[in-house]
Amino acid sequence: MVRPWKQGVFTFADQAVVSLVSAVTTIIVGRTCSLDELGVFVFGVSLMWRAIGLPVALVWSPYASRAPHLTPASLRRYAGSSAAIAILLSLIQAVVLLIAYGVLMALSGVVEVPVWIPRLVLAMAPLLLGATLREHARRTCIADFRGQLLLAIDLPIALVQVSLLALLWRFDWLDSSTALLAVALATMLSIAWFVGESRRVTFRRRMAVAHLRSNFGFGVWLLAIALAWLVCDLLLRSLLTGFHGIEAMGTFGAAYTIVGLINPIVNAATIFCRSWAARVYAAMGLAGLRRFALIGTAVAAALALLATALLTLFGEQIVELLFKSNYASRYVMGAVTLGFCLQAVIVPVEAAQMALERGRELFVASFLRVAMVFVAGIPLVWWQGAAGIGWTTAVQSIAVLSVMWFYFLKGNDA
């Protein structure tokens, strides 16, 4: 049994590797390619993370919440079912994207379709397949408190990804599509984890179907939340490209890449908090879970304010150093950082709600997030451009945090 602090160290170290390689990849694309190619690449990566919300809802969140309560034999069966469901979902997503590519190519002879859209959809098929497999390996290890395996998964992927990008750059083949394909190919290395894991899990088809039905009872709400996140991202990024062109997405992507340098804190905290909250609830009940949420929110708010201040002051210089001078804007950096960091403040109370399997309450909060796109996002993105996405995200986060705490405290009192 790994202690929580030790598990946290493993998780943060691994997320540092993932975030650093992601940032390096975006920087290489930004320095090598044009602003519009960077915009397409950032669009693709953003959609990838949102599309992963499907297995988050139907596999990983239920697994993180239920694994601490299972016996070793039950856990082996549940882990086998979860791996099979994750593989199936990744294949379905890839097939849907390939079909969408075929439809777009057929339509291109009838209506005008921007060239970058079919290219992006085609590259997204293998990208989603590999990313889903890699994330399943990572999140299962975190939920099982086997964080020591994380670097064994992600270090080889990082080395292969950077090597492929270097080769593409060397032979002048690097663009948004080939960069996305390089990421996809590197993440396929996670298949080795599935092969090794097959020895310690039990798979039964009927059991997998039963587990999927059980997960769906809780996960249907999380699936709706994932779709809400996907809709929000699509709407905001579509608004930005529609109002200001794909080059504006490049400006946003440069700022977002620098903000992403704090991803080792945010992403690791998000994944780890969900597993930790489930264990706190299993061991200490509602009282312990309330303390967890209160302390976690206070710490997250303090870190968010500090990160926003530092990146607003120095982020513009970092963008100029790593990308190009015409990518840099202190105002855009400040707005994007504020929105990103306020999202992190939601993590502890959201993790507590997931530990209680309150999917309905989480869905209400996510519906509010979508509503804010129409209320605040359309005018802000039209008026402020790339900075408008940051301001909209900040408004969304404040509204969602308020609703989440209202439901959490109301449910505890009840």
C-alpha cells in the first residue's frame, strides 16, 4: 500500500513529464510552422482531451470511485472489464472519425470545406486511439495507487515522441497533421502495458457487460458532463476561428502552451484528487470528505492566484522566447491564465462529489458551463478575441464552483 504523499509524488513527477513533452511539441510546431498550422495543432490537441471525456465518464471515474471498496478478486475482474471497455471505446471513436473524414471528403466536391478540417479529422483518428489507451494505463495506475509504474509508461512515450518530431523537422515534413500523427504513434507504446497487465486481471465478457451497465448508471451523468465540456470547447474555438480566423487560434495556443507549464500541478491534482477523495470517503466518511474539500479548495485558490500573478507578469516574455514575437500578448496571457487557474479551484469539490457518485449534481454544474458560453462567451470572444476564451472560462469557473459547493453542502446537510 503506497502512502498518499508518496503516490502524489509519483503522479506529479509523471505529469511533469507529460506536460513538458506536450509543451515542447507545441513549441516545435510553433517555431517551425506558420501561425495557422499552430492553430490547427492546438485545436486538435484540445479536442483530443475533451473527447477523452467519454472513457473518463464510462470507465475511469467509476473505477477510481469503486476500486477502494473491492476485494482483490473483484478488483481483478473489474480491472479486466475496464480495460476491455476502454479499448472498445477507443476503437469506436477512431472509426467515427474515419467515417467523418469520408463524409467531409465527399462534401468537399459539393460545398466549400476549409482544407485544414479534413486533415485534422483524419489525424485525430489514430491520435484518439493512442491517447485513450495511454490514459487508461495512467489512470488505472493512479487509482490503484501504483504510481511507481507511471514513469515506466510515459518516459518511453516522451522519448519516442520527441525523436519523431526531430525527424519530421530534419526532413522538412513537419506540419500540424504530421505532428499529431507523431504524438499518436508514440502513445501506441502503451499497448505494452496492456500486454503486461493481462496477467494480473481477469476478463469475462458477461462480467464486462454487467460492469458497463453498472458504470453507466453513474457514468451517464459524467458522460453528459464530458459532452458539455466538448461542446464548450468546440463552441469557443469555433467562435474564435469564425470571428478572427485560424491565426487567432495560434495566438491562443501559444499563450495556452505557456499556461500549460503548470499542468503538472493541475492535471496531476485532478486525477489524484479523485482517487484520494474516494479513499478518504471510504476511510473517514462524510466528515473527512468535507475537510478534504474545504482544505483542497483553499490550497487550490491560493495556488491559482499565485500562478495567475506570475504568468501575467512574465508570460509574455516566455512566449517571445519560445515562440515568435508576434505570438505574444500580455493581455491574452493574463486572461487565459486566469481562466485556466480558476478551473483548478473546482477540482477538490468536484472530486468529493465524484466520490459520492453524485453525477446528477455534477451534470447541473456542467450545463451551467455550456449556458455561460452563450451568455458570456459569444460577446466576449467577438469583442476580445483570444483573450475572450480566457474571460469566458473564468466566468464559467466561478459559476460552476458556486453551484458545486451549494450542492455539496446541501447534500451533506441532508
